[in-house]
Amino acid sequence: MSITKKTAKRIIRQSSLYELKGEKLKRDRKYLLLCLPFAPDEFQIAQRMLFSFIINNAFFIKVCVYQSFFPVLKNIDLSLFFPILNSDLDESRLPFGHLAQDVFQYEYSAAVDLSSDPNPTNAYLVYNCGAAMRIGFHSSATASIFNLLIKKNKDIIEPSYQRIKSLLDDQIRILSGETK
């Protein structure tokens, strides 16, 4: 399910629906939030291109992954992942309940929707997690959700993921206190 302009407005309108009372619970450091694609072919490419980055920077990363891909996550610390279960999504595929609460308890400096055809679930999580940098793929409906839009070549997503990885590398350097 792609994001329509109507869904984008709903995501923005409901932005404080699951806001936690008071301060975020996990404020010991900031994280990067990566929302993996729902499409199996894109998930495989993201896995190939980004999982070593995720593992090498696990201290700073949280990842949302659709439930059907959980069996693929072998030999990876599962505490990095938030499973996206169908029971945590409403009829419009917007998160509620445990998923929203679990994701939003952390503080993020950047958040990324890795779906080239942005979906409501990932867009909602990215928009509402409180990150200053919200990265996602360009579409007619996403300009109001993401503040850093990535254009995708119609046939190949790898260069777009490489650009996103470069942006995330910069964020990791900032979070870890490194300078170039």
C-alpha cells in the first residue's frame, strides 16, 4: 500500500497520538531509526547493502522490520529490531499500540524509510519518532513527511541506498563524537 496525499495528511494530523507522557524513556543516547522495506526484493537489497552497517553500528541503531522477514535475521542481536506485526497496524496500515510505544520511547537523530514506494507504516514511524532528519524516497505525497527526499532510479535502487548509507555514516560520526 503506497502513501496517498490523504494518508500523508492523516499521518501528520495524528502525529501526537502516541506521544509518550513526559520525557522519552530511553534518553541515554540518540539512535538512528531504520525502517526496512516491506517488498521482498528491496528487503534483500537492503539486507545485502546495510546489514553489515547495522551490525557494526549496533550501539546507535534501531530497526523496524516486517514480521515475515524475522526468520532471515540470523546471527544478529534481535534487541536492535522492532517487529512490525499485522496486529499492531490499523486498517490504514498505521501503527498503534505496542509498536508505536516501543519505537517512540527512544530518541532519534535521524530516521529512514527504506521503501522506494513509501508505505504508511514506515512513513508514520519516521515522521513521528522525533528525529530532526527524516529521510525517505520522493513521491507526490512524501514531501510533507520526509525532510530529506531521495530520488530513485526506476530500475535500480542500490545507488539510492548507497546515498542513504553515506548520510547515515555522517550521523554515526556525529553520534559517536568523531570528526572528519
